[in-house]
Amino acid sequence: MPNFSPDSPAHAGRGGASGARVATSKQRAICDCSAPERERWSARQFLCDNPTMIWLRFLIAAIALLAAAPPAPADAVAEFYGGKTISLLIGVGVGGEYDLQARLVGRHIGKHVPGNPAIVPQQM
């Protein structure tokens, strides 16, 4: 970090006591380009050297690879459950709240399983 204090060596012999900031030769070399050139440099530096942007580019590449992967086939699951009967075991007494909820779930869950198996509720 440059030292712009009035007592710094950069101000020696240049009216350092006046408090005016004097740029070092390195700072002048960086700032000697035109304004559009500086904007391009800062944008390139932001996109290439910024750790956050490097991480973001990696994340975008990983998402693109995952999106390009083929989905897993559900045909094997549908083949397995197709035409089968699944017993839904209910471990509470008949007519209770949990019994009614289990029977309600059993009535509709077969439509959401690949192969649409028949669901038969049974009391234990």
C-alpha cells in the first residue's frame, strides 16, 4: 500500500509539507493509460484474477456437466412394480385417526409409484 503521508520519501523535495499527494513512478505507469484502457484492464483483472469469479466459473461448468448427464431410466422400477400388490401394514386399531390416515395414503400412493402397483391396507 503506497504511503501518501506528507512526511513520506515520495514527497521529499516536492513540497511534501503542502500535503499534496504525489504518485510514485509505479503508480504513474499503471495510470498512464487512457480511461477505456483502464476499464478494460480492470474488467479483465476482475474476471480472471478474482477468486470469486474463478469459483463461479467452476460452479457454472459443474452445473453444465450435470445438466448434460442423461437421466436415470425409470423403466426398471416400473417393470419391477408393474402388476404387483403391495401390503400396507397398519399397526394401530381399526377406525382410529392413524388408521384412517394410513388407508387414505394407501388409496392414492399407488398412482405415484412407477408401474402403478395395487396397495392393500392390512391391520397387524
